[in-house]
Amino acid sequence: MSNIYWSTFSTFFKIGMFTLGGGYAMIPIIEEEVVNKHQWVSKEDMLDLIAIAQSCPGVFAINISIFIGYKLRKTRGALVTALGTALPSFLIILAIAIFFHQFEDNKVVAAMFRGIRPAVVALIAVPTFNLAKSAHLNRYTLWIPIVSALAIWLLGVSPIWIIILAGVGGYLYGLTQKNKKA
């Protein structure tokens, strides 16, 4: 394995190992490692990769790792980063499945998980605000995420419909901008 493969595997293994709260909680850590530390992708490319990963079916963390790995080293890179991201969760879940009965009623373990929950909320909130800043929202576009969030939260609209409508809306907007330039 060449250095880039080991580097991407170990980076995504670390991300997978030390991130609680799912894929969205991984965004600040992935961004720090991939954009700031290793400079494998630019901040703008990272935003695009996040949008694509969110729009694809499957686990967000795996999707984003695959896209980053593919961008770096095509199919082999995607396989290495996906394995690096998934392996820690697999090993942890396997260990929990094997030993769960020994600590399921442990008050210390339950208290630890209660303490972790608020931190996970912050880990999800921070990338949300950072994405909003990076998306260059203005007074003309701010309504889109607000209406989308309210539709999902209050009306129970499926996020799938929001993604489809946003994709169609973005495509139509792009067509109108293309026609204006012509």
C-alpha cells in the first residue's frame, strides 16, 4: 500500500473511531482532517461533496468517505477510505454485541451515554451553521432552508421530497441563469 492509501485509511479510521453521533457529527472532524490538515480537497469541493453525499442513499459517513477517496485515487481510494470509515464502527458494534449483556444495566455506562448526548447535538449543530455560512445564504435564499426545515419538522414532509425539490429547483435556476448569460 502506498503512503497515500495508508494515510487516507488511517485518517478515516481515526474519524470513524472517535466520532459519536453519526455522519453529520463527523463533518467538522472530516473537514479539519481533509481540508485543513491534509489539504486533500478545497473548502468549496468539500461543500459540494457534502451536498452530494447527503443526496445519495446510504450512510452519510461512508458516502462522504467514498467521494473523497475517489477524488484522490479513484476506485482504490474510495475502497480504502470507505473501509477506514466503516471498520471502527463494525468492530465496536461487534464488541458491544458480544459483551452487551455484561454492562447493559451498568449505571456508569448509562450515565456516560446521557452525558454524551448533549455533546452530539453540538457536533451536529456546528457543521449546520458552517454549511449555512459557506452556502452564501442571503435575504433572497435564506427562506429555502427555513421552509425546508419547517416542512420536515412541522408538516412531516419526507426529506427525500425536499432533496428532490431542491435538486429540481437548482437545475431550473441554473437553466434560467444560463439563458440570461446567452
